[in-house]
Amino acid sequence: MELTITKIIQETSKISRFFFKNQDSDTIQFEAGQFIMLKHPNWLDSADSRSYSLANENTFTNELEICVVLNEIGVFTPWLFSLKVGDTIQASEPVGSFIFREEEHAGPEVFICTGTGIAPFRSMITKALKLNREVHLVFGNRYINDVPYIEYWFELAQKNASFHYYPVFSREEFAQNKGYVHPVYESILQGQSDPRIYVCGWQEMCIEARERLKKMGFNRRQYFFEQYN
Ligand SMILES: Cc1cc2nc3c(=O)[nH]c(=O)nc-3n(C[C@H](O)[C@H](O)[C@H](O)COP(=O)(O)OP(=O)(O)OC[C@H]3O[C@@H](n4cnc5c(N)ncnc54)[C@H](O)[C@@H]3O)c2cc1C
């Protein structure tokens, strides 16, 4: 599909939110957690693309949103960040199997991410809360100024008693949870017999989380991963 940029919001010093309209259709529907693949105009090989999770709250929309961190030495993001409202870009339809599982189960929904790994959780958490699930979000960043959607998560925690937000900071001096996300979700999951656990973000965090969740006795029916590289 061909997307036109409708809005760009600089969310943090390195992260921007890009909004798009689909040229071919007024509305777009996707499964909570899916991503689209974007293409640089110079890339001729049909396999060349970069993937971005859809960051919309709602899965039926007339404007897609992605949340992207600039990698100054990267191939694609410097180009993406040079685009302006009105520019167009080629994209795939929404794809991916890292989606919210609606089936009933005994425990809470636990979402674990770092940085822009938060993107797919916006629609997944919206869906989980609509189904009256107990939701825990463990969200790691270096500093408070690095957190995308920071007010959104604090407000949601105030509005909805079923939503529990655990900000974690690896470098913020006076953080309540200082360090990495791992001990925080381990303490939430202690004693839980049948949670659903979603992990999203960069490789290192995902690999360590997988090891720790396995060690805690959880299995592949209970945890799901989306690795960003
Ligand atoms: C399913 C999925 C969903 C994703 N969703 C998101 C999302 O929502 N938001 C988001 O921000 N990202 C997301 N990503 C990651 C995204 O697809 C890209 O990988 C990312 O934006 C980097 O693209 P790039 O072309 O700028 O960097 P690339 O050029 O691909 O660089 C990738 C890596 O190589 C290193 N590198 C590149 N060039 C050099 C060099 N010359 N010397 C040394 N090291 C180098 C970079 O430091 C980086 O670690 C997702 C990935 C997947 C698989």
C-alpha cells in the first residue's frame, strides 16, 4: 500500500511518532500487535524493507501510527526522519503473529519491553483491558526523558485499576525501579500459575528474558516474543 505522512510528533530526543493515511482505502484494520514493512524508494529488491510495529491504540483506524527510534548510522531511519508531512512511502499490509491472545486463562497479562518495543503494546493493552484482564506493563528505558507515551501510561494507570505500570530506569538516579526490567517482572510473576507474557524490544533484553522465564517454569504457550533485530 502507499502511505502518506499526515503528522510527525517528536516524542523524545531520538524517538518520533509517524502517522500515515492509506492512499487506497479510508480505513485499515489489523490484529493488535502486528507490524508493517516500509520500503526505501531506492530499494529495488522486494525483500528489502524495515519492519515497524503499529502503535495505534485501536486496531480499526483511518490513520496508522508507528513509533521509531533514530539510528544515526542506520540505513533506513535517517531517511525516514528526513521525511515531511505529505511525503509518501511504500508499505506492506499489516503482518505478524505476535498478537494478543484472547483465550481465557487464570493469570494476568504481563507486558515487558524496552524503548520502542512499547509500540505493539498500545493496541494489545487496549484489547486486554476491554476484555477486563489484569494487565501489568514493565517498561524499561535509560532515563525518564527517553520514555515514549509517558503521560499516556501514567494516566491509564490512574484511570483503570486493572492496569499496573512499572517504569524501570537503568540510569535514572532516583528511580523506584532502578536497573533492568528482569527483577521487576520476576517479582510480578512469582507464584502466578497461568499468565500470558509478551516481550518486545531489542535482542539482548529478549534473549535474557527468555532464559529467565524458562527458568521460572513458564513455557512457549505462555510467553511470546517480538525481537527487533
Ligand atoms: C517485527 C519488527 C518490528 C519492529 N518494530 C520497530 C518499531 O516499532 N520501532 C523501531 O524503532 N524499530 C522497530 N524495529 C526495528 C526496525 O525494523 C529497524 O531494524 C531499525 O529501525 C533500524 O533500521 P536502520 O535501517 O536505521 O538500521 P540498520 O542499518 O538496519 O542498522 C541495524 C544495526 O546495525 C548497526 N549498524 C548499521 N550500520 C553500521 C555501521 N556502519 N557500523 C556499525 N554498526 C552498524 C546499527 O547500530 C544497528 O544496531 C522492528 C523490527 C522488527 C523485526
